[in-house]
Amino acid sequence: MNETIKRILVPADGSAESEAAFSAIIPLVRSDAPQVRVLYVLEDPEESFMPPARLAKACGALRLADVNAHLELREGLP
């Protein structure tokens, strides 16, 4: 069975370690062109509703590489 990957969820906390997931999905993105959703969860509702700058930059780099990538912010417990 040769199924096409349509969506990839990348949970990220903005750390350098979580960014390793971006390089891991590149082969899948090149072969199947799925939608990539980068999820960042804010625990503290008092925080500004902004992702870490390095995470926004990494998601932007995916879009510049013609990847259908979106950064999604949620409030809750990661």
C-alpha cells in the first residue's frame, strides 16, 4: 500500500531541540507535499499570544521553500 501523506503536525516549543523536527519532515514534504501545521501551546494566558521568534522564523523558512506551512497558537497545557 502506497499512501500519500496529506497532513503533518509538528508540535514545537521554540527550542533548538524541537526544531530538529523540521529537518526530519523535509523528505516527506518533498515527496508528498502535505500541509504542515506547526503547533505552539501557551500555558500562561497572561503571556502575549506570540510564538518564540525562532519558531516563527523556522515556519517562515518552510513557507519560503514552498511548503504549505502554518503556525497555530493554542492556549492550554502542552
